[in-house]
Amino acid sequence: MSRLIRYSQFVLMLLVLGLFITPLFSHAATFENPLGTEMTDIRTVIMSLTRWLVRLSALIAILALVFGGMRLIIGGFGNEQEAVAAKKIITWAIIGLFVVGLAAIILWTIRSILVI
């Protein structure tokens, strides 16, 4: 029994020492920023966020355009109300793409003027 207690104390001591050594190994590793740039400046963060939002908005507008087209193809030929609703979706999706494009151009212009 005494041998089992000594063995368990030895294993416990190794585990406790391992907890103190583990941070040394973690400091040895270096990781790159997953965003690709240094995000230390507020201007960089804002520009990255606006670029991300423009891309997301464009994706949503394109998905709405595809949805309207599918709705027109599937249910619009036999039903007049469905065709009108699908054409309205397509119209607003095109307007959304136009607005997103204008927003991207405005942001690009502001960025070039302010030299951000």
C-alpha cells in the first residue's frame, strides 16, 4: 500500500511540474494573424470591416437575384401573381447591387482621398 501511495505522489508531482512547464512551450510557438494584416490601427480595422460588409451585401443581393429568378422560373409562368412578386424581387435585387456598387466606389474614393 505504501508503494502505491508513493507512486501516486510521484505521478501527481510530475503532473504539477508539467503544468508549470507548459507555458514555456506555448511561448515558443508563433501564430500569424488570420485577418492577414496588422489590426493595430483603428483605420485599418474600419476599412477591413467596411470591405467585409460590402462583400457580404453584394453576396446577399446576388442570392436575392438568384432567388427571384428561381421563383420566376418555377412558379411565375402559370401564376400571374407569382410572376409579379418574382419580378419585384429581381428589381430590388438589381437596385441593391447598384447601391452596393456605389457604396464600394464611394468608400474607395474616400480611402484614396484620405490616403488610408
